[in-house]
Amino acid sequence: MADLTLRNIRKSYADFEVLHGIDLDIKSGEFIVFVGPSGCGKSTLLRSIAGLETITSGDLVIDGERMNTVAPSKRGISMVFQSYALYPHMTVYENMAFGLRIAGVSKAEIDERVQKAGEILQLSKYLQRLPKALSGGQRQRVAIGRAIVRNPRVFLFDEPLSNLDAALRVATRIEIAKLKQSMPDVTMIYVTHDQVEAMTLADRIVVFKDGNIEQVGTPLELYKRPANLFVAQFIGSPAMNILEGTVVGKSQGVTHLMLECGAELNVSADRGVLPVGERLSIGIRPENTQIIPAGEHGPVLTGTVDFVEHLGEVQILYVDMVGSAQKYLIKTADDEAYARMDTIRFTARTNDIHLFDAKGRSIAGRILEDHALTHVSRSRFRGDAPGGGGTAQRSAGLRTGALDP
Amino acid sequence: MSVSHQSRETERTDFVAVLAKVCLVAFLISLGVVVLYPLFWMALNGFKTNAEIFGNPFALPGGFSVANYIAAWNQGIRNYIATSVIVTLGSAVCTVLVSAWTAYGLTRSKLPGKPFFVGIVLGGLMLSPTVAVIPLVRMMQDLGLYNTYWALIILYTAFRIPFTTFLIRAYMLGLPRDLDEAAIMDGASEGQIFWKVTLPLCKPILVSCVILHVLFAWNEYLFAMIFTSGADLQTLPVGLTSIMAKHGTNYAVVFAAMTLSALPIVMTFFAAQRFFIRGLAEGIGK
């Protein structure tokens, strides 16, 4: 059982600040995943929690106890490294027993704990082998076993699957998920840049950018209600399409937007939120884009297929939009053939359209912030805020565009 | 016509390649003969009598009698070898341990101004032993270490630390830091990380360093001559000169003594050639 609280955590190397005041509350037993692009500070924060990096300022609190200056081994934390970091000259058994021996645990207890971990991770047959005689997946399990035997309160994983091949990665990911189920009280923090790992493993995902938290939320919250353009484009593969537009007028509860490509968009959002002349970004996910069959009428965008990627089950179309130099990606079932230079018309359901203001904030998020700033500011970072969000997104819809034939 | 021209070209290229290979092999064989023949000749002359050596220096001995070798062994070589073994092994252990600790500090600590300390330690490579002889003699006399094993062990250690540290440091820089961090998470102290994680992982370079040090200490002459005086404390190189002075006319015994003194080091070299070469290559590029 370990609640973990980060309060205004800052980390600097000389004059260069890499973490700019991180606030985060992690509840006991939660599986938290840190994601973000390279250099965003997610691994630095993990290492700071572990004690491998000193915290420049702020508080790291585990179960009410400030841990900033406590030795790594005394924090009740175990860490699984990206490179496994197994001691190559020690057998699997010795690798797992090393920390316990240093801690002065009795031989009998060490043996019991190592054997138990070996059984859980199906390593019993390999306890007397050296790491070099094991496969990548087995080594990863030994690294996890070394962490388990110490009975930690908090488990840290630093991109543990990135050295495995695709098939093994899926298998080990499932093993980690099962491991978490078998240890419901242990808090786990997992760093990855792999969205699939994040979405499938996490209770909550924390998205980082440039040393700041962009959003905290459940995987579906992040996918369906991204707080800003960065999260919208970071979560989901391929990334969300972003179209630029301007509010051009209002009538009868409807706000009219003119897209840069020339199409027109109507949004029935709160008029107070969208003043005339405001520039907006309109986000539509490739998988939420629907191709309109020839002959059907309705609100559409138009473009020419430039390239088709076949992934078996689905295909990804790279479309040159009419009236824009931008590529628009469409993910659709691979049952209909498209070829280069095909002209297609496409649209999206109003529920699947995301709106962002000029600062990149979600309009839904901005409604909440503008009307309940004090209430939202902190809880947003805990990921439990945008509950009422999405009104603007849900009420937006594409109307017949200027380029609609 | 162009086909036959092409085949003639190919034949010529093949011929040049074969010729080059033959020349290279011949050169290497000659080089080997130049290095090995004197040793072989020395060992062979150890089996001859003085008359045979002077009569026909390049002929094979009349019989393979080990009398000269036994004589050389009993006339001091035994003691010289014992002293050399003590001094060489003692200084090898000290050098490697001190250098490994130093390299660990220079690669793992967050010491401010670390490049400066690296410079100081590695700058020792530039120091010539000859210029330090006089102050060292006074120091050893004052410390009461003159004419003891310790004089040589300490001096060999001190003068070999820069080079050995240089090699071990280069190796340690290549060891993954994750292992240190894993040990820190396991609760290991700096000492435990050094002894239980880093040092065992450095085994290949440590072996190389020991071999390079053995080659140096076994053959070192200057310090051994200056800092020891009694016959019971002389190492092989100095002892050999004593034997030569003593048995100046009995070349057969001198050759036997020289062969006996070279034998251990030659055997060590051939047994551990792999580590020796790796040791030399290890300092490159890091």
C-alpha cells in the first residue's frame, strides 16, 4: 500500500531545467503510465522517484513520508530497467538474491522468496543459469523477479519492453498486466513511448511534454477528450488530423466556421466561448473519418489519394486535401480498393470532432476553465476533471463545404 | 577477343595477389626467425660445454646434459626467481587493486573538476623513473625500506598505476551504468558495488593488466639494481648481471641462467597472449 504524491517537483542540470514543477497524486494500487516524446522528462521523473536522480526542489511523499533525501533502497521501491541490468556474472538466483543478501535477510527467507518469485515468473528451471544463457523475455522476467523479491510498495518500470521483439512484447505486456492483478496493493509506475502499452496497461496515463504534464486521465479520457492539441495528436495512431479554421459568424445558436481549405463548418457550441474572428483548430481522427460513397450528399471534405498503406485489416489513405497543402490521413477497412489519384469525399460524425482554441486548448476544457477556473486547475492534473467536457465537440458538425461538388 | 583479354587480366591480378601473399608470409617468417632464433640459440648453448660454444657456436650440442642448468639454478637463479616472483606478484596485486579503485572513482564519482584529476593520474605516464631516482633513494632510506621487497613493490606499483588506471578506466567507461544503478536500488554501498559488481565485470581487463604488469616487473632493471644490494634480494635481471660478472668465462652456465630467467615470462606470454593483446587494444578510442 503506497500513496505517492509529487508536489511541485523540479529537476535541473546546471542551469537547464528539465522538470518544471510536477504535481501528481497517485493512489495506492494504481497502475500509472508516463508517456511523452523523447526528452520530455518522463524517465527523469521516474528516476527522481527512484532516488537515482536528486530532486532540485519540491516534495516527493510516499505514504505521508517525505522521501527526497532517503536512500533509494530505503524508499520501498523496486525498479525494472530498460536494459534489464542483470548482473552478468551472477546466476538468476544470485541476481534475485543480491539485494536481499545486502539487506541481511536470512538465507532461508531469501531462498523462499526467490523460489516463490521463480514460480510466479516461470523461472524455476533457470535459477542456476547465467543471464547470457537466457532469452530476452526470460531476462526481462528475471529483472521483474529481482524487483518482486524485495516486496516493494512501489514498482517502477523504465521502458521494460523496448528491447523485445514485437511478439514477445505482447506476451510480456500481458504478463505484466497479470502481475499487477496478482499484486493489487502495489503501486506501479511505468514509463513508455509505446501508446499501445500505455492504453492497455494503465489505470491512468500521464502525458508529458517539455518537462510539464499535459494531461492526466484514463486511457479513454485521453483518447476521447484530449485537453489540448498536443495530447490529441500524441494519443492515437496515426495522429489526429488538424484543420485550421476561423469563426465567421453566428446565427440561431449556431456558430459558423470557415476552414482554410474552403469548407464551411457549423458548430452549435456556447456562443460566449466562440467569438467571431477567433481562430480554431479542428481535430478529426483518421479512424473516425468516414468516406462518402459516390452519389451520396452531405457535409463533406474533398481530396485526392496520394498514397495507400495496406496493413491487412485496415488501410491508411494519405489524402491531398483540395484547397490545402496539408495531408489528411484516413484509416478505413481494407475491403474497398483505393488507388493513387482517386478523388474521395469524406466527413466525420459530430461526436468525433474536436475543437481547440488558438493556444491549443480544448474548447471543452476551456469552457470548464473559464467558468470554474479555481475548481478545475488542480483537479485537471489529477485526471478527474473533464467530466462535463465535450459539449462543444459533440455539437460540432461539418456542413456542406464550399468545395462540395 | 575481349573475353581472352579479360581472362589474362584476371590471371595477372591473381598472380600479383599470390606474390604479395608469399612475400608477406616470407617477411613474417624472417621476422619470427630474427626474434626466436637468438632465444633458441641461447637455450641450445645452455646444453653445450664452453669448448663446444667456442668451437662451433651454431652447431647442435653433443648431448643434452642439464648440468649447466642445474649449476645455474644452484648458483643463485633459484633465489633470483623467488625474489622476482614475490616482487612481481606483490606489485601486480597492489597495482591492479589501487588502479581499479582509482579508475572506479574517476569513472563513477561526481567529483567536481574530475577531468583535472584524470589529467593528474594519467599525467603520471609522462614521468620518467630515472629523474626520480635520487629523491626516491633518500625516501626509501629514510623509511627504512631500502634493500627490501617493499621498496620494489611500492615503486613498481607507483610507477605502473597511471598506465594500469588508463586501461581499466577505458574499460569501465564501457560498462553499463544501469548495473551500478540496479545495485544502488538493491541497497549496495559504493564499496559493495565496486567489489561485487564492477570488479568481477572487469575481470578481462584485470587479467590483461596483471599480464602487462608481470612483463614489466619481471624485466625491470633500473630500480631493481638501485634499490636492492644483497644477493638474496636481487631480482632476475640484476642477478643475471651478477652471474655474468661472476662466471664471465663460463658462457654455458650464463646461457643456461638466461634461459631459465626468460622461461617463465615466455611461457606466461604464450599462455595469456590473448589477454595481452586485448590489454594493449583496450585503451584505444575511449
